[in-house]
Amino acid sequence: MSEALGNNFEGLLREALAPVEPPEDLALRLESTLESITEMAADELQEWELSSMRDPRNWARPAAALVVGGGAGVALVLLRSRRRTHSSGGLGGARETAERTVRDLRRETRKLLGDR
């Protein structure tokens, strides 16, 4: 009896832990969401006035926009860099991968900041 229960449990566990393929458009949806969050945060930061920053009660929105927008921007840069690495034929040595990642991060950061 316990052996049948054990086999059934193992089968259920195997079924529950089977790998699931993500949807094909997941990366594109994630990228567009991160882009919109970054743009909204940049718009929020452009709208605040320096004179109103004297009052600490006004710091919450710009601080939140800075943190959320920065996080979304970093995630977007890493996502694009990773996609470029995978589409370029896999990973080479550790040093080549690190150099390629740094180049990609620099290029994507310049795109997001508008070549400032």
C-alpha cells in the first residue's frame, strides 16, 4: 500500500516539477513594459521643480521615480545584453563574455540616456 502511494507521489511530483516553456513573446512584452516604466519615470523626474525640493515632503515622488526608473533601466539593459549574447552564437570564454557584456551595457545605457 505504501509503495503504491510512494510511486503515485513521485509521479505527481515529477509532473508538477516538469519544465515549462515560457511564451515566445515574453521577452518582447517584458522589454516593452520596462521601456514604458523607464519613460514614465523619466517624465516624472523632468516634471519636478528644483525649488520644491527644499521641502522633504516633496522628495517621495522623485525618489520613487529615480529608484523604479533606474531599476527598470538596468533590467532593460541587462535583458537586451543577454538577448544579444544568446543570439550571437552562445558564450565564449569568461573574459570575452564579460567584455561583450560591458560593451553592450555601455551601448544600451547610451541609448536610454539619449547619448548625453
